[in-house]
Amino acid sequence: MTTQLQTPYFVIDEPILQRYYHMLTDSLAQNWPNYLIGYSFKTNSLPWLVSFVKRNGAYAEVVSEDEYLLARHLGYTDCEIIYNGPYKSQKSFCNVLLAEGCVNLDSRQEIKWLTELVNSFPDKTFKVGVRANFDLEKMCPGETTMGETSGRFGFCYETGRFAEAVENLRSLPNVQIAGLHLHSSSKTRSVDIFRAIARMACRLQEEFDFTLDYVDLGGGYCGGMEGRPEYPDYFPVIAKELRKCFSPEQTRLIVEPGISLISKCTTFVTSVFDTRDIKGSRYLMTDGSRFNIDPTMIKASHLFHLEYNADYTKNRPLMERQIVSGFTCMEVDRLFTHTDQPELVPGDRIIYENVGGYTMSLNPLFIQYFPAVYVRNGAQMTLVRRKWTPEDYVQGSMMDDNLPL
Ligand SMILES: *Cc1c(COP(=O)(O)O)cnc(C)c1O
């Protein structure tokens, strides 16, 4: 039973994860049968999760050499890698290209690496993708993450850098532009955003007369949020746009979901361990921290539910203001204010919901090390990452000669 486990810990509900994975594949199969899923490692690269998506057919979407090496370590071959982002290493870049994995070029430096590589293999044809940077804000006012300032990834269409990259690539005899990468982050994650991205893919295809093996729309979908779009809302709209210029027979649709796949299935279980009254406020000290579930300090509210300590049978008076705070010694480590609610006492549990993305992989090793992670299957809880210990923390460190180890 969950109540006997030592908090804090994350729980991944496997049937819910499976349901979301199927919702994604069903929707893709119905709308664009020639598809490929590249799971976004940066969103949550917990090895159990990676093995889950791998077993279900997803490739690894990585954005650094370390993530690439992790994917290899967890059993991915070079041809099952989708390599994105501005910070690739030359060696891993060449490995993936030589194995006919998927590399989406992000910079002029990478075109130089490619030129060197293809010159040493004149008999081989190399297929590459190009990441397009474009003014999505203009197409969806108020919706993008960067707003009026531009995003900074890929080759900019409006400044002519994209056209220049295409021209450079076309001048290389044994290179083929096989794909477009259009990942863009948005605040709204709306269906309109993806309609606009699909339209941009068509516009580039028409303007540059591409024959593409794939269009990669990236990630950034919603999933598991009340009143917000789900996978079946996106793909009919995307497919309708893409069919104006592409066909599933010729062009594969690549999607790179992260948070939408894992949000709903993941919770973080914490306990109140102390309360204190200071200047009219009741502080609840909990063994979870804002660093565990909101490490970038951007969330204005949290989804959660409570489990009351069953040993505490006294009445719980309504309290005007209970400030839920974390265990760290930083004043900013406050999660939310519980207003006009029954009094919480030590042993009560606060269980945060929808915390799968940008949490476990972004959690600092600050004051307490990584918490445990369990996978739930009905009543069964399986430990898939034990709590980190000081031994885990010191690995790779060198000690001064005078310090005993
Ligand atoms: C971050 C990222 C994703 C995943 O984004 P989510 O919002 O977690 O779905 C996919 N592709 C690229 C290139 C990314 O940078």
C-alpha cells in the first residue's frame, strides 16, 4: 500500500502511461499512418520511462552528447536516434549520420561538420533534416513562449538564413535534404499552434520544392490537462494541413512528445512533518520541495490532493492561511497557500499531480538527493529508482589527499 512507503517519492502509474501512449499511436495511425515517435529525453529521461517508450517503439529524441550517450547506454542504436538542438558533439553527430539516424541541423557549424564528413565518404549519400526557425508568433499572436522576441533555434526563415542553409546543402553533391524540423515551444500548446506549424511545413515545401522523407513537428502538445486538447484533437487538424503538400506514402510524420505523454501518469507524494505559527501565518513544513516539482520556479499553482493522517482523529478547524513549504533552507521554497481549509497536521500527505515533465530530470541535488520513484500497476508498487544516497552523490569526485575516503 502506498501509505506505508517513506515519503517523498514519485509514482508513475503504468496503466495511465500506457493509455496515453495508445491514445497517441491510435490518433497517429488514424490520421497519418506513416509516423514515428521520438521520445524527448530532456523532458524526463528516467531509465524506466525510456525503457517503456523504447519497448513501445519510440526512438530517442536527444539534444546533447550526454543524452545521446545515455540513449546508447540504454540500448538505442545510432539509427534509432533523432538528434536535435544547438549543442551536438561532432563525433556523435557523425555517428548518427553514418548510421542513417535522423539529424536535424541547427547551425552553420553543423553544415561545416557535414561538409567534412561527406567529403570523406564521396560514395555515400547522406540524408539530413533542417530545423526551421520562423515567426510563429505572427501566425498565432500571444501564444508563443518568446512572444515578440524570436526563438533562437534553427535557421531563420525570415532573415534568409534558412534559404542560405538550403543552398549550401544543395551544393554538396552527396547530401539530400530529407526532412524538416519545426519544433516550437508555445505557452498555449493549442491546436492552432500545430495547424500553423503544419502550414509552415507546406509553405517551405512549396517555396523550396522539397521532396521530403519526413516532417518533424517536434513536441509541445498538451496531455492530461482538464479542458485542454489531447492527442486526438491535434492530429486530424495537422493531417488535414499536411495533406495539401505531402502524403503519408512519401513522407513520414515525426512527433517528439515529452510532457504530454507523462504528465497525467505521474504524482509526487509528500508529507507534512512539522507546523509552526509565525506572525499570523501557519507554516506547513513538508518533505517535498518546490525544487522537486517546479525547479524553474514558474508554476503559479499546483494540482494536488490530500490524504489525511488516519491516526489524527481530533477535529480539524478551518484555518485561514496555511503556507505549504518545502524542506530546503531557502525562503523561496514555498509551494502554495492553502486558504480557508481544514488544519493540516504532521503525517498528512500532499500528493501533487501532473508532475511527470521537467521535474525528475531537472531536480537539483540540493540538500536532499534524488527521491525514489515507484511504478504503480493496480495495487502493486515497484521501485524503479531508489532514493539517492551520499555514495551516489560523491561518485566521480576526487578527494584531497588529507581527507579519508
Ligand atoms: C523540449 C522538446 C521536445 C519536447 O517538448 P514537450 O513540451 O515536453 O512535449 C521535443 N522536441 C524538441 C526539439 C524539444 O526541444
